[in-house]
Amino acid sequence: MPVLKVENLSKLYRLGEVGTGTISHDLNRWWARVRGKEDPYALIGQTNDRSQKAESDYVWALKDINFEVQQGEILGIIGRNGAGKSTLLKILSQITSPTTGTIKTKGRIASLLEVGTGMHPEMTARENIYLNGAILGMTKKEIAAKFDEIVDFSGCNLYVDTPIKRFSSGMRVRLGFAVAAFLEPEILIVDEVLAVGDAEFQKKAIGKMKDISAGGGRTVLFVSHNMASVKSLCTRALVLKDGMMTFEGKVEESVDYYLKMNNTSGTECLRFFDTKEFESKEFDIQKFGARAESKEFDLPILTDDKVLFELEISNSVKLSVVLRFKDEQGNFIFTTSSDLLTKSDSRNIIMVVPSRFFNEGLFFVDIQLTDGKQLLFREEDAISFSVLGEKSKLGYWMGKTPGPLKPSFNWKI
């Protein structure tokens, strides 16, 4: 049974200054609305691709969004910065209105969109709890019944009568989340708030959202750039790109689609070499690439994947392959080399890096060929590849730990 249904939802914004800019534009829009006609400026709005130069004064922040959310479902909404995620949530939260389309909901909606949203900085934590509860339509008695749970969850017992302006950003998020979650709305909207919290807060917040969904039969819309959190929490997800919905399906499929979509820029995990480059040499490199075991080259590599580095080469002299790995800042991490390769017409060489070796991040690989004594060939930044976080169990840390490597060793007591 759907508790939220979105049909043909679109949002048009004017670029530049706030407002339409001229009285004539306002009058044209009013006259079209009176006659039941379409907004005349909606016809000329361009796609919300922030990398393109503006060709119109109007842009579609969202365009023709359609989806349903069932009762008790946790829906993930993912996409790059500027894809329209926050705009969609603001429309669902009734902070702004859509240009076209309809939204049908059943029950109260509570939103936690930004750090400190809805919190008055001059009011104390206690006063803000009652204020936000009243905004959500709760009675004073209902708020009082949940007050102790909210304070305990947020961890601000000591500061409950302190103005919010003296709270850190993380403490504001904890309090805001506690208010939104414990006052039991039928639909809870959470936008990228876990990124501010610490490991303890992540664990408690994700556990609470699961309890809200499973135990209370309430619906959660969850937006995050942390794919590990999305995979761990959500059962289904939709992908936004340039204000349009490009994919909807199971969370694993949606995350893979999103990561594959982003891999087309910034990383070149498979490199084909020009054979003319080796015409005067006694060896020839056809291709060099990195991929996860049992996956194709264009699919994302996760931290718990084995990583295969494949080199297709032909050589008429003995030589050794040297790979030098660098992090995103260009710092060398480690260097590894093969034994001397015997003469061969063609071969495919594979080096396997065990799972849980690379940390999340972007990596670059230099390739060198030597005969054991002197350098024969070198290509800096021959390929680059991204490693992303794997699905984590509830209660485990889901953020990125510092450093380029994150090896897993055997521990004995």
C-alpha cells in the first residue's frame, strides 16, 4: 500500500537573480495560469546539467519524476551533487512547491534536510524539542512522553537547557534527528546527515531508521553519498541525474548503476596502447587495466573485492614488469615487480591484490618495463581506478578511515 506517490513532478527555476526579473514575465505567467494554460517559460527551460553553459534563463531542477513508496519501505535516493535530490526532498517536505505534477501522501512527514534545520539558535534544546514537535502536529502531552528518549538518544542531557547556538554541528544533527525520529511521523525524510555524525551516531541513527521501518511500519526516504550506508539501510533506490530519474530498482542494482555512471569520468581503469609507439622496440603492450575479480572493467571496485591488474604484452627479449602505485595526491604508496619474463609472442599477465587491501579512494598506476638492469619503458599514470566502500553490517563504522591502504591481517591472542 503506497504512502507516497509522485506523478510527473517537475520544478522550474530561473537562473540568476531571484524572481522572474520583469513585470511582463509575471503578467504572462499569471495570464496563462488564469486561462488554465501551461507556464509559457516552462517550454524554454534547459536541462539541469551544471557543466553546460546556460542557453536559457530557465532550468529544470527536476523533470518528470515518477515513483511510489510503500508503507514500511526505506527508499534510497542517490545522485551526484546538483542532480536534484535536495530539491525533490524540499518539495516533498512542502518547503517549496512544484512547477508541475502531483504528490499524494498519507500521514505526517518529518524532514531532516540540513544541519540544524528547524532549530532556533537562541532557544534551548528543551524548547526546540517542543517547538519542532508542535510543528509536526504533536500535542504537548505526546512530546512530553517522548522527551526523555529524545534527550537520551541525542546525548545532550548535560546541555538540554543550553541555547542551540552553542552546540556543535554534530550535536545539532543528533538532536534534530532524535526529534524527527522519536516523534513518530509516518514518513521520515533524511538528507545526508550521517556524514556529520561520528561512528556512534551513525550506528544509532541507522539502527533507529531500521526500527522505524520494521517495527513501526513507517516509511523512510534516505539520501546519502555514502554507498555503504545506502546498501546497508535501503531495500530499493532511485538514481537522479541532471534533474531526471535515470534508474529505479533494487538497491544493489541502483548503486552499481550509479557507480558505473560515474566511472565514465575521472578514471580510466582500462588502457589500450597504440602499437605504433613500440615499432622500434622488442616488445609491445596491447592493453593494461584494473578490475574487480569476476567483474568487467567498467564495473565498480569495492574494498572487499580482489583487484586484478591485467597486462597484455608480447616480447622478444627478457623483461620485468614494474607497477608503482600512487594515491590521489600523487604520493607513492608501494612498488611491485614481476620476475623476468621469458621471450614470448604474446601473453596475458595478471597480478592479484587481495581483498581489503586498498582503502576507499582514487589511485594511479605507473607502468615500467626493465630488463633487470636498465629501464626500457615507462608510462606515468598509465591507468587510474577508484575503490569504493563495501556493504557494512549494521553497527559497524561506515565512514572512510584515513590513509590509502586498509589491509586486513590475522589477529591471534
